[in-house]
Amino acid sequence: MAISNENSLVSKLHVEAIQTIVPTKPTDPRQSFKLLISPQNDHLNSILQRRFHIILCYDRACDEDSGWLVAGRLKESLGRALQDEPLLAGRLRRCEDQCGEELEIVSNDSGVRLVEARVDVKLADFVELKGGKEGFEGELVFWEDVVEKNPQFSPLFYVQVTNFTCGGYSIGISCSLLLEDPFVLTTFLKRFSKTDVPKIPTFYHPNFGKPTSSPSLLMGSNNSGKNAAQSVIFKIPTKILDLDNNIHKKIAGLCIGEAERVTGRKMASNLSLFVKVPFEDAKVEICSRQVLLESSLGKINGLTCERTWDDLGLESICFNEGNKPVYVSCWINSVVDDEGFVMIIPSSDDNTSGMRIIVTFT
């Protein structure tokens, strides 16, 4: 039966299990990095809720294939992959030697959340949906907002495996942008998907009871995952020498102006500027759009603009014997506040020392 409206998927989605996956070995020594947040920042909560969502949809590869089987394999392979990226299983916490709004992310092995769900529709009906698909996509990624007062209890990384009635399934990823940027996250997923695990995993949900017979959990995402914001990605192939402390603001101003030009949209009057430089603490600052535009660089040689996430290469990620996704979607979420977001990160390309700048509207 075709999907007719947004509420039809919401009512047909059933969460069967929520589990925590930790690294297979304790992380020692622990890793951490600080988030230097400007003292005048009164938008901390919106910064904490910024994340990147990915949806990968797969047809059933063979009679034995299913989302339940893939979820079982993910439990084993993710635990191994987290040994190399333990911060993904970490948490935010207040810096022990600081006060105010300074935070750090520490690899304390608290774990990644894995959600198993089923939905009473066919994958083809979802993929072929022409209008209103954004609302359905928000149900295929799980996220619970970071608790501002006690962030140490909130996961920063979620995986949701959703089974469709036809045997197809989706894998939804939600990751805090304070934790990883979209390009580093995609690199991790590509490596993680190639982890060698048994075809029939030890922790395989149907081995403990039929999924259709178990009661659905009265839990779900806060539905804010479906609020996608428009993003424009810029790339600088060569390293920009840090001639002064405001170089990143000048670059941000230039890219905001270009993003407004190519999209025909206007950035919010205030925005969060997130700068991540190798071997340094990450910095988050609330900036004025007008001030950034007025101080922007006039030109950067080699600056290129991408209006999509095609460079991520998500369509090549296979979690099961070369079975490529039939549908891919990704986005940075919007926030309630009228606040834009600019992220400046090192390029993840092997042959460049440049930067990427992600400009996100509201």
C-alpha cells in the first residue's frame, strides 16, 4: 500500500529494541578535546543539538538478508570499529579545571545507541514518494536532544536500522557536529562497513524471538531530525596561512556571501561559527552576519562551491556483500532558533592540506 501522508509512516513505525554498543576493548589512554565556546554565547542549546543525518536504504540482497541480520552484524562490527574511533562512544562533560560554558568530549566508552525498528510499509513506496519525503526521513533516524544541564548523560552518535515489509531496510545515522564533521564521519562509515564479521552474528534479534511478536517500545526520536536545513559546501585546495586571529572569520564572511548569492537566500542575523583545526581545541563562537560580511576576504584562489553532498560518496557504502544503497539522503538539521551555522574543517582528502567550509541556513 502506498504512503499517503506524513502521519501514515509515523503510526506504522515500531521501535523494537534500543541497545548500547561500546568498544570491544576499554579505551586506554582516554582521548579528549575541548570545545572553546565564547563566554557571551547564549545559544548553547542550539549548538548542542546540531547534527548530521544520513539515511542509506537497501533492497534485500538474498532470501537470508534482512535488516535484523544487518543490525546484528552492526553490533559486532561497530564495537570493533569504535576501538579506532573511541570518541564516537564518548560524551560531553564540563571541563574539570574550568567553569562556565567550556566543555570537552572525552572517550569514556559510554557507547553508541543502536535502535532496531520496523515499519509497516514497503521500501519502494517510500523511495518512490514524490512529495513530503522529508517528514518520513525524520522517522528513519533516531536522536534524543543533548541535555544542556547534564550533557554527560547524552549519546552523541546513533544508528537506527529500520525493516520494511518487503524485506528491504534502511540504516540511519545521527552524529553530533561537535563530535565529527560529515566528511570524517563518512570516512569512518566506509571503513566500518568493511569490518569482517560472521554472516550470522551472535547478537541477532530474531534468535531471541520473532520481532513482530514483541511489544513496541514507547520511544522514538523527537522528530526534529526531519527539519533539514539547506547547506552549501565550499572547498579551498591549499592551506590558508593564519596571518591573524580573524582569518577564519574572514573566510566565513566570504563563503556566506557566496552561499547567499548561489541560493538566493539570506543568512540569519546571528550564526554559530565552528572552527576545527588539527592539533588544536575546537572553537565555537556566535557571530554577526553583518560583521562577517563586512570583514570578509575579497577573494581566495581555488575556492570552489558545491551545492550538494555528492562528494561524500555515500552511494558506495555496502554493509552486506556489495549490496549498494538504492536511496541515499543526508542533511544537517535545522534548529528552532533563527540561527545559521558555519563550519570550517580540515579537508579530509589525502592529497591536499586545504579546508572545507559548510554554510548552513537556519
